[in-house]
Amino acid sequence: MDRSSHPLVLTPAGAMILEFAGRTLTDWNTLKQSFSSPPFITSSIEIASSTVPAKVLVLPAVARFLRDYPSISVHVSVMNSQKVIQAVQRETVDVGFAGMKPDEPSWRIEVIGQDEVCLIVPDRLPYRKWPQNIPLHQLEKLAVVERREGSGTQLTAYNMLRERGIAPRFHVVCEVDSHEELIEAVATGIGVGFASRQVVARTCQPQIKTVRLQGGPIVRDLYALSKQLVKDGSPTALLLSYVRMQNSVMDGM
């Protein structure tokens, strides 16, 4: 620094030192930030989910997760519960969400929500005159729209009917692959079918209505599935916390 001048000014050497110090401080701050950043910030997560947990829990949770962690890649494949279990078994996904519990005692299985399965019927005669709770024996006379094998919703309904003394041998008039297709088919008037009450509530389809069966509501658990232990602090563990948070939001509604 040149002290002979007024005001004081830096010498050429001093200016070089100040510039060097500034660059060093900037580099140090950048290095400190890299130490504090999550080590998985650019990770990816593969998810398989059946329709009900996808619509009710997984997709809303992933949307919020990606807003908070935009550098983490998440890919969700929606399929029936049986295919979700197969994907977890093959370890092609990090975590699966399904509406039925696999018989795999070594897996990590967590209940992450609940769902009610109801009977949906066309909103027309003669169904408009039905009571809200219909006798089970009436089901044997109905034309039914059925999901193809692998649906956790349908399996839950049929298992419940067996427990209540009704063998699920219906007059099947139509088979479909998804919840949405089942709802649309029932709306045409061709028959009735079993669906998730929460999915139906999210569907803008005024030509159907929901009814319950004699014996009370059909309630089932929704599951998070993984073949391996999900490590604390991992991207998958963090995403699961968002799914649990979404379930808490749904419980409060």
C-alpha cells in the first residue's frame, strides 16, 4: 500500500494480493457448500405403483418431492399390484406400492395407507332404486365388469365375499385392464364392478354411483414394498417420508 499518497491507494502488488484473496475466499465458500450438499443430489429413483396408491399417495408425494429436490430423477411406472410385486422381486425398482400384501416374509413391507373398495353401479334404473347397502345375494344375479388378473382391488373384494359366505362366481360381461377402464365401462350401463372409493371420487364421471355391501365397508391396507433394506438418509428413504406425509394429509381431509 502506498502510504505517501492521500487518499491511500493499493500498490500494483497489493492489488494482485487482494484479487488473489478474493478468488481464494470464493473457492473456499464453494468448497464448503459442496461439503454440506446431500451426497445423493443427482441420484435417481425407480418406482412401481398400482393405480390406487399412485393416484392417492405416490404421485402427489413425488410432485412435492421433485419441487424440493429438482436434481433427483424419479420415474414412476403404474401397473397392477401383481406386476408391482414382480418388479420388486426382480429388483428392477427401488420401491413398490401395492394394494395387496405379498407372501414374502424377508421383504421390507410397510403399511402406508388405507383404501375402501366399493361397488360401483350405473346411475340409472334399476340401480337408482338400490339402497346404499345392498344384500350380498343380489350380486349373483348381476352382470359384472371385471379387472383382469393381478388387480389388488378386485382380489380384496373377492376375498371379502368369500369371508362373508358368497363365492365370487359372476356373470362377467366385460374384462378391462385398469381402474379407469372399469369406471368408464360401468358408466355405459353394461354392468357393475368393484373399485376404489378414493379413485372414483377423483373421477369426473357423473354416470356412476357407489354402494356398499351388506356387512360393512371393505377396507384394505396399501403397502410400500422393497426387497432390500432402504438405508436411512438414502433418496428412497427420503421419498418414502414424503409418501407418509401425503398419507397424513389424506387422513386429515
